[in-house]
Amino acid sequence: MNKNKELLFGVAYYFEYLPYDRIDQDIKMMQEAKINVVRIGESTWSTYEPQDGVFDFSKLIYTLNKMRDAKISVIVGTPTYAFPTWLARKFPEVLVENNGNRLPYGARQIMDITSPIYRYYSERIIRHMLQETVDYENIIGYQVDNETKHYGTSASHVQAGFVEEIKEKFSGDLDTFNKEFGLEYWSNRINTWEDFPNVNGTINGSLAGEFAKYQRSLVKEYLSWQVDLVNEYKKDFQFVTHNFDFEWRDYSYGIQPDVNHFEAAEPLDFVGIDVYHPSQSQLTGTENSFAGDVARSIKHQNYLVLETQAQAFKSWTPYPGQLYQLAFNHIANGANMIEYWHWHSIHNSFETYWKGLLSHDFEPNPVYEEAQKVGHDFERLSDKLVNLNHGADVAFVVDNESLTATSSDWIEFAIGKDVNYNDVFRRLYDTFYKLNVRTDILNPKTINLSDYALVVVPMLYVSDENFLKALNQYIHDGGNVLFTFKDGVTDEHVKVRTDIQPAIIREAIGAHYHMFVDPNGETLEDQTGIFEDTDLHISEWAELLESDGATILASYNNHWKKFGAITENKYGNGMAWYLGAWPSQSVTNALVKHVINQSGISQSDYDVTFPVIVKSAKNEYGANIDFLFNFSDTSTSLATPFSGMELIKQEHMAQGSQVTLQPWDVKIIERSNR
Amino acid sequence: MNKNKELLFGVAYYFEYLPYDRIDQDIKMMQEAKINVVRIGESTWSTYEPQDGVFDFSKLIYTLNKMRDAKISVIVGTPTYAFPTWLARKFPEVLVENNGNRLPYGARQIMDITSPIYRYYSERIIRHMLQETVDYENIIGYQVDNETKHYGTSASHVQAGFVEEIKEKFSGDLDTFNKEFGLEYWSNRINTWEDFPNVNGTINGSLAGEFAKYQRSLVKEYLSWQVDLVNEYKKDFQFVTHNFDFEWRDYSYGIQPDVNHFEAAEPLDFVGIDVYHPSQSQLTGTENSFAGDVARSIKHQNYLVLETQAQAFKSWTPYPGQLYQLAFNHIANGANMIEYWHWHSIHNSFETYWKGLLSHDFEPNPVYEEAQKVGHDFERLSDKLVNLNHGADVAFVVDNESLTATSSDWIEFAIGKDVNYNDVFRRLYDTFYKLNVRTDILNPKTINLSDYALVVVPMLYVSDENFLKALNQYIHDGGNVLFTFKDGVTDEHVKVRTDIQPAIIREAIGAHYHMFVDPNGETLEDQTGIFEDTDLHISEWAELLESDGATILASYNNHWKKFGAITENKYGNGMAWYLGAWPSQSVTNALVKHVINQSGISQSDYDVTFPVIVKSAKNEYGANIDFLFNFSDTSTSLATPFSGMELIKQEHMAQGSQVTLQPWDVKIIERSNR
Amino acid sequence: MNKNKELLFGVAYYFEYLPYDRIDQDIKMMQEAKINVVRIGESTWSTYEPQDGVFDFSKLIYTLNKMRDAKISVIVGTPTYAFPTWLARKFPEVLVENNGNRLPYGARQIMDITSPIYRYYSERIIRHMLQETVDYENIIGYQVDNETKHYGTSASHVQAGFVEEIKEKFSGDLDTFNKEFGLEYWSNRINTWEDFPNVNGTINGSLAGEFAKYQRSLVKEYLSWQVDLVNEYKKDFQFVTHNFDFEWRDYSYGIQPDVNHFEAAEPLDFVGIDVYHPSQSQLTGTENSFAGDVARSIKHQNYLVLETQAQAFKSWTPYPGQLYQLAFNHIANGANMIEYWHWHSIHNSFETYWKGLLSHDFEPNPVYEEAQKVGHDFERLSDKLVNLNHGADVAFVVDNESLTATSSDWIEFAIGKDVNYNDVFRRLYDTFYKLNVRTDILNPKTINLSDYALVVVPMLYVSDENFLKALNQYIHDGGNVLFTFKDGVTDEHVKVRTDIQPAIIREAIGAHYHMFVDPNGETLEDQTGIFEDTDLHISEWAELLESDGATILASYNNHWKKFGAITENKYGNGMAWYLGAWPSQSVTNALVKHVINQSGISQSDYDVTFPVIVKSAKNEYGANIDFLFNFSDTSTSLATPFSGMELIKQEHMAQGSQVTLQPWDVKIIERSNR
């Protein structure tokens, strides 16, 4: 169940939303675009169960039959992320209570995922849906729920569950709990379990961090419960997936704070993701890359893009060429499926202008026409491009707990809102990406450190000592780690360590600090020449580093000139770098290049950097496939280091010959075996 | 009842707010300023009914007697827009419930206008007030309530009324309703009428738009109810009016979203308006003009300015000359009355620094002294300037439903908050205004298209097919229409049409689009030379137009260069222009000039544009009256095309002689009969 | 009880927050820094009373014993500003209800200080704490509560108390009350006391101002109640203090709106303050100076700095030299104690990154090391620097009622949010400060006008006639007053006076205005030459002044050129200046210099201005002590006008010799008696 037979190219299809029945025309247009899969069913519970206990799957079945006849595969979604009006009327308590406020009915994702009533009704609709559909051989898989999060659920039963978990974790020992969570502060001490106040009002970062972790565990439990239900029915050839999404800053910006993807994905057969990104002149491919790295790394397996944009918003509608290159970009990142959200633009309600492949007029248009080209080339090249195998020498370690702990008011005192967890992650990720260095993304629980030549650890503010010691050992054994400020500061309960910082990892880093300050005009002083011709300004953060043996790569230049800002240390057989300040992009570039070189990591064989992006992989026949992308409005040429075949145009390339990339172009080169 | 005998010049007068009884001094100062009307009574219910059922109109009667003796006319306002403390205490439910929150007592306009309790107490105070006052012959009219809106009322009885209305509209047919409103989306389908959820939480734009329309109908019903009450008592020589206001963006910016003025004005004898506008160096006269055009067009009749600013805020206190020119500016727009808000500045509470003609010291001051000049000249020129008749060749079509539909989150996905309905309306309105082209402003229900040579239809996003077909027919018959982007997109239920856009009007426009994009750096390419020497940048919006026969006046220049942005089409005997992008002011100017010329509309006989504004009209004697305004700090001269008499200075002007306008000056020329 | 024996140098010490018992090491490090006092106990009620009626002061006693043994003095704080979880669980009504919302448990300062239940439990813990501690001879004083404010308390019993107070004040005369408060406006009239609406919703500035005053009186009553409790127990050698804080705009910006310091300090033995200020390149010393002037003026006595910053935030961590200079800066301002908040940085919860002298690692660091130098020099110089006597020729008159009245929406119509009360205060205060003119700060109730050669009255918008008449008399008798716009506008009930403004003080000022306007490009026209080479732009405010005899120092230059902006008037034997517009800093400088000169006030004997700040005082031996500070990154030299001894370096200075101030340096010169 972890191999696909072919590249999947699809759309979300909502027969229920159509203003009139035009399924035959739609299927004809899908076939003309070689669309071979649709996702259906996940949004329309109220259609399938118009009244409590009254089921009507006729529209779903009608669609399934039509798709079967057209030989289009189907992924069926359980319809639980948006629930019917009658359920809200009968049981208002299924509406999530978030910080004391019950949300009104109307939007999706407003349910309390922990509500027993919600579970009762969800289970019933899921069981009915599965019974009705599971025998369709064109159903290749099921999606459970949709972009599930906890929606801030914090009603009294959630609070009670949280207190029980803490009680169990501390074996009922209140003194230890108070001490570890620092509850003496501002008289927050809890002297009997009954006194435990509603955590919504807390100003204690340890408690808030623990509650956020508990809320994430509720998401995992909810998804596992749905997967178990589906598994009772589904056939062996059918998979279960879920569409994870990412921190949303008007697009998929970074690590998701509200779900631990690594844990929540455990019961799934395939990891699915929803990726939305800037487009037009702002298109870089970075979001596809980091989201794909997360998805691929979770199970070290190819993944499904369950949603990505077609026309979407006016500022995202792709320039000519972009839709085509992006489809292959997902494949290059490790996807086996690309599914647009969605087929047709919706004629009413909230997402009227989150447009699909088709506009509201259902007519062919430039975006649909480009999708036709994708479909034909996916079909033609599927055999060579499905189940690509991707290796990475570099891994990022990301962490939900560090993310949420550093996003709270109490820590923003220190770092400020302008540079938070995902900004630091993205700055470093983007730098590796643009240098064409392939990366995996894992968390402390799931990473096998010895798989990698270099590990990057951005702002791992919260960590138990085991992982930090493992990092020391990994370096000692020959590994390379790039650390950043705020790494290792607190224990697993967000209690700042009492050791001299960076505490446990200080051993490998070979430097320490007692204080940090705002740069306030301070700039870097290059100590070894690696930052020549860079912008030495820093902002937001400056730790005052003192060497215990490390080399100071950069120090400060004014009031704090006796302190270091960036260090490098040989520890055992490995190397540790520590970035103690928030530098310019050019200093970040120089540092990452230096780290890569010192770690013995080869960049792409193509001597290029962004806007030319290269992704290489091995296909099922063992052939090396190189994808070249031009993310710019300017055409560019490069000499190919290999002979091979350009697969899109089917042109043979001699070694050293010039490949020209038009604006927003993609080339796919299958290297000759030599 | 639709003719005035004289120009009215007045103030809102609040005897109840005076710190001491100085009515005799006030009247003396009014007489010295030739003030001939005051509006009283509309704010002080708690004074007239200090306790439930205890009435005391002594202050009102005292004022009425004093005014009668001074031969000053009076407009009495019903006092219902601000209610007494005892009523709030006894019946907290008269406080409006807005999105689930009951407003606290304190401000005005916080009542539920649909509350039967509020109606009961309002009716009683209105009946008592009318009985007490109606025999005063110096009462020339009544104002019902004050700047009435619906205040977001959405309590359960309002929700129930809304559901009943929908049920009736759809004859109880839920399937059709669900389909037309797109309620399958996100499982919002309503399968029994009992399930209808509180609309406050809705994310469905069709439902939200329908509810906004329902709320506007409540305003109309409330005003009609008050008018009916007043009509039971008032004498034939007394009129009923109401003071409508406009979208408020720190001043009267545009069309009012919460009231349909065209419907709500039906039972009134005279339309009244409240106009507030930027002043000092920001004074342009535009707000007086558009508000006046709305007021005049509703009944094709002269109107009353029930409130406009005297000193008001520190940033509005007029420069020397401005108060004088603005008084005649209102007359030039079609008003028969100018009433300042208000006589004296208030010594406590909220509007202490919304200053009147007098400051808190009640002393003469530069603004009062200028008002004296106005009053004397109004009296002197009343006979020639009252009941001016204004004709316009151009009409704007405005629409509340399009306004509210495009102001919602779900549509802002598409257009963005920076360019919304009233911005588009104002951009075009201001352009016509500054070119000195006279306009009417009507809505689809009230316009008689054949009255106009040119009709401008900004962003008529919501429209039934009848009006769109009527526009086609009007053009075919020889009419001219300037359309903009978003015209005709949805039906009357805010459901996007499934036709190729711009759907029904595509026939007349002769062009269509499947997609629209963010300009993102795209600029216009002039195709016919009419945009020479203009700024070709566009922003916010770009439809990708393809001609079905229309001439492309401007296309795009980069990724979308094969598509048009602005088109012109001969259809039958008329012309249709379509503006598919948001252009610069200079492109708008060029386009509007071109449209005017092609439509055979003559601009003013005076060959001038803003900052010199010309308004012409015919008086009751059939004489042509030309008002010339200089809205700038620089004096300017122009040759008069006619011989005539300048009425303010009583100077004869030979044809072709130079008229000099000082900074912030006005001249009024009565043309010689030739 | 108003003299100290020595300079106190201390920290807030929280044994309860320590991650492990390290009190012995802490005391050793304190001793090495010559720390001679700690403040303890004020935050940890839940530790001392873990359950209702169960007391456990063991940690407090342990700390007291250790400190006694180490000969470190102690200030004990009553622990009432943060209360235990069990109290919130048992009596949720102790949580303050602010504008209808009960705050959730979690933060500090969330109690209803008027709750009888809160008083009951607070009294019990205070009595127990006093009984346990009062016999410790190393306890030098008690602090009651912590930065107490009213937290917006407005629950029904508070409303009832407020109505009772008004009823009493107006002897039950509703008519007078309605008239004076302007309640006829918008029908807010109150016709029976039972109708009095909840003041939370009011839009009446008089009512809101009166309620704010009432809320401040609750703070005074609460603190007095605690002081009385402590006084029942404390020994004669022990003092009672409280730590007042200031308007918070991310630091101590200006006058505190929520507490009347002058009234609330009455029962205290010593005034204490908490001062936090910008640091690093933004350090100016201004906040220390104005806060110190308030504290010193209240009782014309030396004061205690109960909290000021050590490392604090990353943007406040002092540059080398700053911590040292700031310690002596407080002494120069009149403090006898400097206590850092706090000793060690906290390892969990809200203020983790409000760092102490020590970082989380408890290790020596640059800031701690600088504190060591402070401690040694405090000890060495204590005898010469304790109980310094400060005289000022200039006084500022500040006023809570004017502050709150001009911070409300209804007045912001007039002045705008960008220039409010504390901005005007700070602009003038900072100007005097930077010119090295010493000032006191008092309010209308506490100032003895005849003590001063010059009185500055910024924006005294609210004032009864007595004080205004006293100002007139003071000037007539030879005093000098610098008035500003908005002075004297309303009576004590925030009712604008009906006199020509500036009403009562117009007599002394010799000028009046009827109108004010927004400058909108208007600039000043210098009439007498004192504004040569200044920036004549104005913003925000321009009163149109007309002279009744005053000299116009500056007028306007455009539309309002016949009006004055700044005036000067000889009245009796004194002078009155009136600033009617909001000028540039350079015009402010020129005006203040002119006013100082005309008032015969000598600036510092050192001919310097900011960034060199001079503060002079007399010590207990009658010697003149001059403190010189360099608040800049650039070293500077000046000639000393006196011979004397520089106390820090113990260097003799001949008259006229050069003193060099390094960046962020301080020198202390004891003048030779001559």
C-alpha cells in the first residue's frame, strides 16, 4: 500500500454545488484534460443526511457511477468538517467553545472534535457512507475529515481531560508540578487538583504550552478514530489519507502550530497535503518544496497533493506556463498526485472567488487549457515519474512545542513578533532551497540523526535533555549541526534551564552566553573572512557569545565588541555551528554555504541557484531524473553536466550542451546511464 | 406641497441644551443673520416625557412661541432616535441586539426599531407631540426620527421575520431556495424551515445580502409608520421630511449601505439630507454635489439640507469665504434650504467639539459673521433662486444590494478592501463632477433610462435580468452606457451567473471574459490614442477581455497582452463602453471625456474644469442662472460666454468680459434673455 | 520617620520562584555587590496560604532569617495584588468586572478592590503576615499591595456607590445635576435616581470623568485601608510605603491616569515609585527625572525607587556604563533607595524575559558586575549622598481629571489622538529637563504657588474656578505662569465654560479666542524675534487668539494671519505666557528659554544642555553636590565653574578645569565651600 501505479492528476469535484446537472459535460472536459482522479463527498453532510437519521446518498452514488463509467478514480472524503443545520439546532453544544465563546453556526470547522454527541453523529454518517461506497472499485482511497485542527476547543470537559492528563503525568504530585511549571509566580500555585483554574486565562507559558500540546493530541486522537472507522470497511486496494495543511499567513507559510503532523499521520496509509502559495511574479516554489519535504519525510514515502490552487484568487491566477511547471514541481518534490482545488468556481457563498480550473462559466480558459497539457504529459511520462525516490543529506528538525511556546505573549517579550519560529525556519529553509540543497524535515521524535550529514535545528526552544544529548553524540560521532539562537533554552515543560546557555548543547557548540540584547544598531564584525561582501547588519536578536573553544566567525562591532555572534566548533569528529544573532539574508547565505562545504555536502550537480531550481531523483528503473525550473520572468541558459533525454520535448541532450529555460519553464532530463 | 415659497436659512436649535435661558439673545442674533427657520425637538424625549406617561412639553412650547413671535419658521422633529433612561430601565429589550450583543444605554440610535415596546412608546410620544404643536402656524414641517438606520438589529424576532419573508418569496419551496442560495456549500443546506440557523453566523453571501436587504426594508417600514402617524395630525401647509445621511468615512463619502433612500423616501413630502464634508484646503464641493444629486433625483424635486457643518471640527472650520460659497453651492445643487448643525456649541457630552455657528461663548465670531452675509443675500436673492430647475443628460445607477454584496468578506477575496463599491462610484462621480457635467443619481427601480443621453453603471454586481435587458434595449435604441468591471455578475440573489461574463449585458458590450487577475505590474497599452499622455498603470483589478466585435480601447502589456482592458462597442443605435480594469485618474479622465464626446453631451458652456465648478439651472421665471465656484486658494479669471447680471455684487457683465473668482469665491450670473 | 540613615541598594528577591534553594549563594553574591536591602513577599499569597485558612509562612521566615544573619535589610510587601486559585474557585466574584466582563483567573491585578469578600481574605492574610514578621528588626518597612489601580472596576455595587456619591454631592437635586452634567443631550436626562443607567455605556464626558475620579478614589480608599492595617502592627522604626507607577506606553511615559498619587500617598511614610524607561541608545534620563519629581514633590521628601530595570528586555539591557550612571541618577533626583526588579530571571511564566540582575544561569554577568561597582560606591559615598535636599524654582501643575477628560473619545474630536495630555506634559517637561532647569510636579490641590518663581500649567482642561483665580492672583502678586491651549476650558464637572475662553484666566493672559482650527499648513509668524532660526511649523491645534492687551509673540501666516498663536502679558507684577498652538520642538525650546529668562530663573551653573544633564543638591552637611551625566555615545568636556572634589574618582578639581565625561558617564562633584 505504499506504491502508486501511476501519476494521479485530479480535482476536487462538487456535484452538489453545481447550479445544474452538467456532469456529462464536466467528465468530457476532464477526459480532455486527462484528469484521472476526483475527490468528492467531503463537504456535504447536509445533502447526505438531510434530517437526523434520514440518509440520501443519491448524489454521491450518481457521481460515483458516472466516474466509474468514465474510468476516473475517486477519493471519497468523510463529510465531517462541516455539519448540518439540524444538528446545530438540536445540539448547540457540538459548536466548539473557544476561550469561553461558543462559535455561531455557519462556517466549517466550528465543531468540538471532542464532543461525544459530535462523535455519535459523525460515526453514523461515516458508517453509512462507507457501506454505500466501499464496493466501488474506482474508489482508490478515502480521506478522513479535512484540514483538521482543534479549533481552540477548551470547554469544561476539555479542561477536565487536561487536568487528568497532568495529574497522571505527575502521578498526582502537586508539589513537583507546581515547581516544574513555576506556578508560585503571581500566586498561581495550585494546592489541590480541584483548584485548577480554567487554563484560558493563564499567563503561565508552561501551562499554555502544555495545553497546546494537549489540544494537538486531541487532533491526533480524532483522526485515528476516523481512520479506525474507515479501516473497518475499506478494501485492501483502498488507502486512507488526510490533507494536512500548514501555518496560514494568507498562504501555506510554515510549520502547522495546531497539529503534530508526525504523530497524527501514523494511522494513515498516505500522507496528503494542501499547499497554497504566492503566484505570478511572487512564485518561487518554496512552499511546495517545504510542504513536500514535510510530507515526504513523515513516512519516507511519496505523498499526495490533495489540494493546490488552480486560478484561485486574482493575485494567484498563474501566468502562462506557471500551472504547467508547478505540476511537475510537485512530482519533483516527491508527490504522486496533484489535485486542484477545485474543478468549477462556486456560484454562491464564501469561496466564490477562490476560483477553480473552470470559471463560473464552465468554459475552457487559459488555465484549463494549460491543465490539459499537464494531463497529457502526466499520462505520457507517468511510467518514468511515478514513485520517484528522493535522498537528502540534510535534515531540518522542527518542533510544534517550540513553535507554540515562542508564539506566546510571554516569549514575545524577548524575540518580538517580527521574527518568530516560522520566520526563522523559513529564512534557513529558503536559503538551503535556493542553493539547491535537498532537505528532509523531521521532528526530534522521528529523526534518525545518523541518516544525515548535516542537521539544521532552528529555534528548538523547547526540548528534553535526551534529544539534546543525542545531538551532542551525533556531532561527536562525526555529524554536523547548524544551531540557532534559542536552541535548547527550556526543558520539555518550557522551564528555562538553569545551566549556562545554550545549556546541554553548549558542550558541542563550545561557546556560551549569559546575556542577549537588542542589536539596536550593532553590526557584525567578520572574523574569518567568510562574510566578505555581505550585509553585516543584524536585527531583533543578539546573544553575547563567549568561546569555550569555538572559533568566533563573527563578533559585534560596538558596545558588545568583545562578544561573539556566530561560532564554529570542532567537537569529536563533527562540527557545530551556532548562529546567535538574526543576520541579513546575505550573511545567512554565506554561512549556509560555508556549513555545506565544511559538511562535505554537494549541492546540485547543476551549478545554479535560484531562480533556477534543480530537483533530482531516481525513478523505479533506477534512472536519474533531473527537474529544472525557472522561477523568473527572464529566460536563462545553462550547460548540462550530463548527457540525457529531455522528456517533455523528447530531445536528446549531449553532455555540456546548453539548456535554455524560458520564463516560468520546466525541463525534465533523464540522465543517460554511463 | 412640492414648492417652497422662499429660500430657507436655518439652524438646529436646542433650547434644552442651553446652559441658561438666552433664547431672546439667540433670536436676536438669528434675526441679525436673517435666519428664517429652526429645527427643534428631535433629540430630547427625556425632557418631554421625564417619566413614563408624564408629559412636559413646556420647553418645546416656550421655544415655539418665541419663534412664532420672531417670525421664524420651525421644523419639529419627532424625538425617537434617542430615548429616556426610564425606558431603558423598564424595558432593556428596546436596546438593539446586534450580532448577539445588546448595546448598552448611553448613545443615540441604539434602539431596536422593530421592537413592539419601542413602537408603543414612540407612538405615544409622537401623538402627544403632534397634538401639542400642530396648530402652530409657524411650523412649516415635521422631520420623522433622525438619520434612521437599522443598527444591525438581528434579534430572534427579526430572524423570524426574515425567515418568513424568504418562505413566502419561495412559496415554501426549500429546494429552490437552497439551490438559488447555494446552501449545499459547506453543508449549510436547510432541510426544514425550523432548521434555519441564526443568520448572524452565516458565511453565505447570498443569505447575508438578503438579510441586509431585509434590514433595509425595516428602515423603510419604520419611517413609513412614523410618517403615517404624523400625517394623521399635520396640517396641509406642513410637510413631512427626513434627514438621510450617507456612507460615513469621517464624512459623507458615498451611497448609504443601510438605507435604500429611493424606497424609504416614498412617503415623504420633501427629501432631506445631512451632508458633512472635508473643508479648508480639502474642500472640493463634491460631497454636496453627489448627495444633492441623490436627494434631487429621488423625487425630481428640490430638497432640504437639514444638516451641514458650521464650525464643526477643528479641521472643518471653514476658511474665510468658504461658508458663504457653500451656502450658494447647496442652492446651485438644487436645495431650497440650508440648515447648519447647529446654532450653539454644546457644553457637555459627546459632541462638545462638533461646533455650531456659535462657539461655547455665544459671541459673534468669523463664522457667524459670514453666516450673516449669507442670510442677507439669501433674503435678497430668494425670489430668483428658490425652486431652481435642474436638468441632467447623464445619470448614475447606484444600488444598495451591489454595495453590501461587494463589501462582504466573501467578495473581498476578489476585489480587496482598497477599492470597494463607493470608491468606484466616487472615482467616476468625481470625474464627471470635476469636468462640470451635471448628473442625476438613481437606482435600477427608479431610473427612466430614456430620460438620459448617457447612463453610468458602476459595479452593479447584483441585478435581476430585467434591468440588464433594459440596458441592452436602451443602448440598442440609441442610448449610451458606461459600464465597469463587476457589472451584471450575479442575479438578484447574489448567485454568480453561469453565462460567460459579463453575461446578459455582454450582448451590448460586444466583449467577454473568462478570467480576471491582479494587475501585479501589468499596465495598459493604448490602442486608439485616446489615452495619450496618461498614466497607464492599473491596480487592484484586471479582467481579461476578448472582443466579440467591440473595439479594444486599451489592452494589457505583459503576461496578458492578448487581452483587452477597456472596450467600446456600437450596438444598434447606441454605444457601450466597458471598463474592465482599475485605471489611474488620468485614464479615467480621458475615458470619461471620450464617452461624453461620443455621447454628444455638452459640458458646461463655461470652458472650465475643477477647481472652477459651474452649476446652471433655470429659475421660476425661466431665467438661466449660472453659479461659478472657485474651490482653491488661487484666484482665477474666465471669460463669460453670456451677457448677464452678477447677482451677488449686482454687476452687469458683457458677453466675453472677464469674471475674476477670488480664492473660495462664488459668482451667480443671471443670463440676459437673448 | 522621614530620614534615612544610609543609601539603600537592593533588589526584589523571590525565594519562592527559585528553581532550587540557593539562598546562601544568592546572599553571598548580594554581599559581593554590597546589596543592603531586599523586597520580599508581595507576590506569593498562594504559597503563604495554600488553602483557605491554612497558613504557611515558612519560606518567608526562612528568607527573613537568612537576611537577618547576612545583615541585609528587608521590605516586606503585603501579598494582595495576586491571589490564590482556591479563592478564585470559591468566590469568582472577587475577579474584577470591567465593562460588564469578569476577567478570567490567571494574571495579577484582576481583583475587585472593592469586593467585601476580597477585603475579608486580604485582611486575614495581611494580619497573619504582620504577626509573623513584625518582630524582625531587619525589616525596615512594609510595602502595601503593588502598583495598585482600580482595574476598571464597574460592577453593580460600584455603580451604586457612584450614584450615592453624586446624590450626596448634589444633595439629591436632580435638576442641578442634569443641568451641570448636560444630560438633556441625546435624551440622557435622569429623572429619578432609580433611572441612573450603568455608566459603562455613557457617551457623556462629564459623567465619564466623574466616574474615573470615583474609581481613583477607590484606589485611595483601598490603600488607606491597607496602611491602617499595617500601622496596627508595625514598629516605630518601620515605615510604610507603596510603589506608584506611571502611564504605561511600553515604559513609564507620563502622569498616571488611574491613581491620584497626591491623594493616595497621604497615609504613606515614604513615597515609592516604579520607573521603567527606554535604554541603550534611547536612554535620556527623562523618565527617572519626571517620576522622581512627582515622588519628591508629593511630600517634599526623599523617596524610594522600589523598582527599576536591571537587564529587563533585550532592548533595555544597559550598555556598559549605563547601569552605573543610572543608579547615581536616581540619587541625583532625590531617591534614597534604588531597588532592581529583580534579582534573578524567572524560569517560567509571563515575565521570563523581563530579566533581573542575574540571568537564568545565576552566574555573574556584565550587568551584575556593574551593579557591584554601584554597591561599593554607594556604600563609600552614602554619608555624603543620603537625604539630599533639592530645591526647584519651577513647578508643573498636573491633573488627573484633565488627563482622563482629554483622553476620551468625545474630546479627541478636538485634539486628536496624537497629541494628548501626557504628550503635552512631556513636551514641556522634557524641554525644561534638557535645559537643566530643575522642576517640582504638583497638582492644583497640593501646590503652594508662592513657593515658585514660575509655574507651568499644561492642558489643565478641567478646573474649578478657585484654582484659576488663585493663578490670576499669583501672577498679579509677581508670579510667572506658562499656560497652554485647553487650559481652564471646563469647570470641575467637565462642562465647558460659557465665558469667552480662556475664561477665568483670560484676565491674566490678556488675550482671548472664539475659535480654534486645525493648522492644516498654517505656520507661525515670529512677531518679536524670539523665534529666530526655529522651525515655525505647527500641527494639531491652533487657537485664534486676539489680544486684550497681551503682546503677540507669534501669529499665523495664512488664512488666519490676523490672529495670534503665542502671547505674553504683564499682569500686575507678574507675567503670563499663553501657548495657543502645538509648535515644533525648536519653538518650544525658544519659548521656554524666553520664559525662564523673563522669570529670572537661573539655569544650572554649568553652561550645558542635554545630552549633558546636571542635577545639583545640598547634602546633610550643607555641601553642594553636582551630578553630571553624559547621556550619549560621545565623550564631552566642560569647564567646571567651581573648585571641588570629584567623589567617584576622588579627584580634586580646580575651578575652570576641564571635566571629561566619557560616553554614558557620571561625575559627582562636591563643591568646595567658598
